[in-house]
Amino acid sequence: MPDDPCTVRAEVPSVEKVFDDDAVISRFLSAWYGPPDRPAAPPPEAERLPPPLRAWYGVTSGYARPLLFNHKINPAASVYEDDGMLGFCVDDFEWQEFGVPSGDEDPVVHRQLIDGDTGWEPHEEGMRLSQFLVAVLLHETVQGARYGAAADGLPRDRLGRLLEPLRPLPGPELFTAQYAGEGLLAIAWPASGAWSVRLAAREPQLLAYAAAVPGVGFGPGEWCPPGSGDGS
């Protein structure tokens, strides 16, 4: 595998380290979806926000297609302050929201339950905003992919067979462990003494190897919008 994952178009960058510009997200989107399909138009309201969030708005404004399918990054003008936190992301079930303290270049992400009374709690591994944005994008790309595979209740040996073409992405975990390969993404998590895994591919033939693993089903990701497609 090449040292620079972007030398292969369909391979995605790692979340190994914090970044201070738009390079990781821009490279990921270009690798997975292709180049931007419209001129970038970052909103002026983003200027008051931390640099990773400003970079997010700038890069993603170049894509007309959906990039997130469950969690939503608030429009820059709708990022609000609550108890010293800038609330910038909420999930589609309106169960939890994410925020960061203002005044830091790359702050630690906090979470609070929308209907809870515990208030904002920092990520247990100290995940930074820049890392969060990459991790949530990868997670949502897997769950929203047109070409996907899924399996639950897997023993570790079958999980290993599915993840063999991929490599683990280092860094703090957001929801699940994340993996990437040439044209492949995966998320995996333990469940009741076994494992669940979700795979996504740039092209359907890249998932052919998974058909040899018992218990794997194929189809769009759980969050793939009907008729929207992916990876063209």
C-alpha cells in the first residue's frame, strides 16, 4: 500500500493526526466522490468559528450532493452558544448534540443529550474538532453508501476476513472503530460478545470478496437516501 493514500484515487486519508486546514476533508471527498461540482462559497458567518469548522464549510460548499445522512452540521449562521459551548452538530434523531468551547483553535468536542440534564461532557479520549469532522464524515459515508455490506453477530475470525483488505484508522473513536482500504471503508463495533461491521465501496465489485464470508448481506447503507445514489 503506498505511503500517501491519495496516490490511489479511491483510497481515503487517515485520521491519524489533527489537521489545521481543509486538506484531509478535501482529499477524502475528492477520493470518494470526485472533484467539487460547484464553486466553493464559504458563508461569511463561519469567520467567527474555530478554523476546522471554517474549513468544513468552505470545502463542503463545493458539493451539491448530500455528504451527511444522519448527523447534521448546523449552517454556520445557526451555530449557537449554550453554556459556553458552540453547538454545531446534532443527530437526525434529535437525541444528542455536539459542541466545542469557543476561543480555542482546535477545541475538544463535547456532547450532551438533548433531553438530558447532565450538560456538556467532553469526549472521553479528548477528540478534537478537526478529528471529529473527519470521523463523522467517514462514519456517515459508510452508513450512507450506495454499495454496502453488513453483518452482525460475527466471531472475530469472520470479522478479520472482512477487514483484511483494510487498515485501522488510528486516533480517538467517535462511535465505532474505523477502517479504510483502496476504495473501501468500514466501521466495526463489539455487540453481545460478537461483532457488527458495515462496509462501503466506491464500486460494487470491490465487495465481491465479502460474499465468501457467511452471514454478510449486501445493499445500500442504512442511511442511504432512496434514489440518491453514491459513488458515481
